[in-house]
Amino acid sequence: MKSADSELFSIAQAVAEAAGALLLRERPVILHAQAKSSPTDAVTEMDKRAETLIVTMLSEARPHDGVLGEEGANRPTKTNVRWIVDPLDGTVNYLYGLPLWSVSIAAEVDGAVCVGVVDVPALGRRYAAVRGSGATCATAEGVRPLAASAVNDLGMSLVATGFGYASEGRARQATIVADLLPRVRDIRRLGSAALDLCLVGDGQLDAYYETGLNPWDVAAGALIAEEAGARIRGAVGAWPDGGMALAAAPGIFSAMEESLGLRPY
Ligand code: LIP
């Protein structure tokens, strides 16, 4: 691991752990939400508190780096590093007291994500990856390497997806999942893109796809999935984008591309 990546990795781990601990330990019993892009697109005080903590820690560690965050952080970089953060991915799950939410911290170096950490406090898991060095999951029992599943039959695959907050987009997403459902083992909708991507890397999902995501939803999880041996892509290129985020076990990647109508890039 390059020394520069090692420094970024250490910072990402510390920031993700601190934000995850804040969200887990200081969640109010009564948590209120405000609406963002639609009445169902929720943001809570905890999303904002977590992002404030993340930006503060990053600024102390590397004051001249750029930062892009879901809740408004948007500082241009004066170095070759930009942090892409989702302080609370799976906000609706968190609001309802469900455990499937995460903190996603990614470091982009010269335009490519090189470090990713996804902390899943309610599950006691911290997924991480450094480009070229594989992906891991840390739990109370220790640190284990990740590996995508060996499935090679789409009809026996567990596929996750997600849906946006605008009703017209959801209608289009519904037609995609309706077409896919009879072709696969089953569908899951877990509610956190970052976690979905990590679970593909962990072999607990065979594939995940979603349209309409933002850079902070996918930056860390996509690297973790790729470093774990999954294949990833977007609508128009090798990295997930707003048009499509796809991560799949290698044995079903082409079948997923075909099912989703993705052309070779
Ligand atoms: C969520 C994503 C999820 C998507 C939800 C939402 P948020 O991010 O992680 O995959 O289906 O609609 O966008 O809003 O909880 O940070």
C-alpha cells in the first residue's frame, strides 16, 4: 500500500468510526425529519451532525483537501485529494429504527477513488478497501477479507436494488424490477446503497443495481465491491454514475448488463 494511501486510509477509518459512533449512541428517542427533494426524501438532525463531525475531522487532518457531502459540504480541493462522504446512508431506515444504515467515506485521488470505508454500526461491521490492496470487513471477531460470490446463474442470484424519491422515477424503476424479478432467485431492497455494494463484495448479495444515485452513495462501496472481486459499472462507463450503478459477481455480470439493457462501453 502506498504511503499516501495509507495516510488517507487511516483518516477514513477514524472519521467513519467517529461518525458511526455518534449516530449509534446519540440518536434521539424522538427523531424528527425534514423533507428534501420530496416529502419522503428525509434528512434528520443526525445526518447534519454527522456531516459536521466528518468535515471537522477531515479539515483538521487535511485542511486543503476538497470535500463533497450529501448534506451540503462542497469545498474545492487545493491538493489532489477530494473526500466524498455520505454521513448517513439509509436515512429512512435510521429514522424508523432499522439497522441497515451506514457511514460512507471515500478519498478520491487525481479523480479516482483510492480509499473507501463504509461503517455499519448497528451490524458491528466496517467495510474497507484501498485500491490494489483488496477489501476487508472488520468486526468484533477480527478482520476478514471479502470475496464476491461464485454464482454463475442469474436465475439463482439474489439481487438488490433501490428506488428514488420522485414518483415518476419510481414508476420507471418499477418497470425495470418487474422485468428482472422472474429472471432471478429473488430481489432485496435494503435501503442503503453503500451497504448494498459492500454486501455484493461480501458475497451476501450476488448483484446490486440502482439508477439515480449520487456520487456519495456509491464512492466508497463501489471500490469495496470492486476490490472484493465483483465487477462494477455505470450507464456509460466503468464507474457507477447517476444513470446506473451496477455491481455483480463476475459470473452473472454480463447477464445483469443484458437484463438491464446496458451497452458495452
Ligand atoms: C439512499 C440510498 C438508497 C436509495 C434511497 C436513498 P440516503 O440514500 O442509499 O440506495 O434507494 O432512495 O437514496 O438518502 O439514505 O442517503
